[in-house]
Amino acid sequence: MISDFARGVARGALTMALTAGAVVGAASAAQAADATAGKLSISALSFAQPTVNSTAGAVADDLTFTVKNQNRHATTVVGHVTIRMHDVAQNAYIGHEQVVQFSYGNTCCGPVQYVSGTPQESTYTYTFVVPQYASSSAVTWDVTKITLDDGIGDTATFGAAKLQPFGASIATTALPDTSGPSLQSVSLYQNGAPMRPFVYVGAGSADVVYSFDVQDWQSGFWKGTIKLAGPAGQSVTTQFEYTTSDWSTGASCGIFSGGSTPYQFECGIVSTLPAGAAAGNWRVAQITLFSNSGAQSTYKNPQSQSVTVTSDTALSASGFSVSPNPVDNWRNDVTTNLTFTVTGATKGISAVYVDTDNGCPQWGNASVAPDGTVSVPLRMYTSSDGCTITGIAIVDGAANAAVYGSRYLNAPDPGLSISRIPDTTPPHATSATLSQTSVPFSQLSSTYVQLTIHADILTAPINGVGYYMYDANGNVVSQAFGGTGQLADGSVTISLWLPYWQLTPGVYTIGFDLTDAGGLRSFYGEIGDPRSQPVPGGPLVFTITDDSAAA
């Protein structure tokens, strides 16, 4: 917290600099600053209204200040102005620092407006809104810090003691805010679903995150503490605060960020359990909140979900494996099983929770074989070409837990993954036929022709087919590609597109290619493609006859 400073010095056009050692008279202030200061200095700073009454509502008050720079090569200046509430009776600063940015020439955007001048001497105005509520009926709002930077190496920071002789305060009569913030919706937070209320604490620490809503419609929310209590009288208390960015209007509370108002906000607070934290149930024992006026509210044992802490000592598992693995899920979803053995279980195994990525979720409850082997079914979808088991949580009948996998930070990871049997053989066509091999030209526009290809049933099903239609000179006159499904007899079908307006009577040949679900391709009868094989059973020929000549 910023230290107290003397007040009551007469206001005036005093000049102050980073290295200035004394306050001088208004007539000689500029010369004294130039003689003793660094290159950057403040030559004027004042509020339009040194005294306001905000009991009826917030009051706008303009702060005007002038920045000087003796470096004639400077082309800009940027900085920040910090304002904070000072309680007269307590002689202490309370609540947030309100920090705003300014920059030379900025007249369009941001809370501080450039008024006039050059990079060597420029003036700015900030309309500060004096809040209606405060820590008591008599407070001041003080400029406690100004930072300057000219972008070419010169910087300066001026604290409260050196700014106050300018009259950088607003004496305020306000409405006292004596009630602390309200608390709502306390819940355990995890980045990922579903919720797993387990934490691993071994040789290192572990983080537990709780989220909750804070409201204070008078002076706003300032800061607070959250206390987690565990077995054997252990506890962890974490401090948190509503903070704003020096360079934007954004604000945050813990790991959550959002709007720029402290009156209603969601906090996400990380509490760190140290190495060796007691295993068992940990809960939110207390949350204490402070308003921006310092008013306190305390919530004991708020309703929220607790977490189970473990070091995998009392309860543990070993011998992890997955079978079958790899699996053949090319055509259908299949089930495989995660198995392991458990040591130290009290009252048996009550639950097992398995988390995975990429399409192989837990597909039922765990079962225990007569030999003690625990088995958990997992479902491998056809859409998945492989997945990783990211988390395993085992809970016994006494609510002890053991956790494994990357989902639980620092927990042992069995390194389990499930793969699909590899696709090594591209599609193999055994025959190909056209539903119609000849058509009079006059009937071409109403003709529907299908190409049916029979292929072997291999590891991966065929899911794509395309064709090319060539004229007598080998030019492509029609083509199409699309997804398909391979039927039980191995066949796939595609319809020919017959653009009658550009086809003429003659003989055409058809080439085609097949793609399977693993991305392997085969080519048949495609002119000019060195990968292409002959069409099984001979070339596919389609003839358009000249019926007008016959007539």
C-alpha cells in the first residue's frame, strides 16, 4: 500500500520532477524543474473541482495535467495516471487503484484526451467520475502516481508525495458503504468435462479452482480470501483481488476475465495445496469479501462441491492394460476393456471414472472379477482412429481415491492408448459394369446410367468413388466424385453425369478410382495416370448412337 503523505500545501502552478527535492514557489517552478529534473517532468496538475459532494450520485471532475520533455528529439509521450481513495479518518488508502492510460495526440479513444501541445510540452484531460459511495462520508480521491515514457529511452515515475503539492486531490463528501459484497454460486471449476472432484498431491503441490459470483452494487468489489479445510486440521487460505489492466478496460478476478465493472463479477480462484497435504476430503470452509470501501462480509461453509485429495498411497492400482488393442472399428463401433488390479481398497471398489480423448469413452460401470481384476469397458467409435486414456480415478467404499493419467496434474500416468488396426491394402476392384452401355442421342437427356464396381471386402471399407468419361481422343467429357458406402457384397455405385448439350454420338470409355476409409486409393482405366490399372473384365465402354442418321 502506498505510504501516507502530507496534505494542505497550497495549490498552484508548481513544477515537480523525478529528482526534485523541494517544493518551490509558483513564479520559479518551471525554471527550478528544468534546472534540477530529468528530461521528463510534470509542470501542472489539478482537478477542476477540488471539493465535491457525491451523496446524490456520482460526480464528474476533470483532471488536467501538463507533461514536459527536455529531449527535443522525442516525438511522443505515453504514460499512466493512478487515482485512489484515501479515507481521512483512517488515514489509509482503501480499494482499487484506478489506472488510466494516456498518449500524445490521442483525441479519439480512451479515457484521457490529448488537449494541445508538442511532445516537448503537452496537456491532457481526464474526466474522473467520483463514486457516490466510499469508505466513509469524508474521503479524498488522490492522484497517487504518474508514469511517463517518451519512447526513446527516457522514463519517469512520480509518486504521491511529489504529486500532492500540485493539489492532486478531490475532497469528497460521500455516502458510506458499510455492507460487504454478496456471494453466489460457489462451485468447483475444472477446465474440461465431465467434472472430476479429485486432486493428486504427491511430491509436488496441486491446484484446486473454485468459481463464484460476487456482487456489490454500491462501491464495488475489491478483494477477498478463500479458505479450504482438509483432514487433520489442515487448511489453505488464498488471497484474491479484482484487478484491471493498465493498458485496457479489461478486468479479471483470479483466472477469469471479463468486463470493466467491479459491481458484478465472476471469480476463478486457484488455491494451491502444498506437497504432503492430507489425503481425504477438502472443502470450502470460508470466503471473505471486501468492498471497494473496505466493508467486509464473511461466508462460512458456503454450499459447494468438495474435492478428494490423494497421493495414491492408501489406495493404489497397477497392471494397467487394454484388450483388445488394436481394435477393428473400421466398420462398426467396438468395445475394448481397460483392466487393472487394486491394492488397499476398503469396503471394495465403489466407482471407477475413465476419461479419454478422441472418441473412445467409458461405456459402462466397472466390474471386478473373482481374481480381483477390475475391468472397465470403453467404446471405440468408427470415427476414431486412435485415442489416449487421459485419466483414471478409482474410489473405494470408504471414499478413498487413487488417480492416474495426465488429467490429474503430477499423478502417475500409465501411458495407455488405443489404436485401430492398420489399413495397409488399398481397395481392389474385381469387376465393373454399367447399367446401360448404349443409348440413342435423342434419349440422352432422359437417360440414367449407373456405374457399379465390385470390390473385395478388405480392412477398411471403401468410402469414396470417382469416375472419368473419355471421348475417342482421350479428352475428359464428364467426371464426378463423391462419398459412398461399400455394401455387404463389396459393391459401390456412382451415377454418370451425361451433359447432353455437349456430348455427340460416338464411343466413350470410363475410368474410375476408389478410396477407402484409411485414405488408400486405387485407379482403374484412367487415361494418363501411371497409377492406373486395367479395368477388371475389360474396358468400360458407353456408346451414344446417332438415331437421326438411322432415320
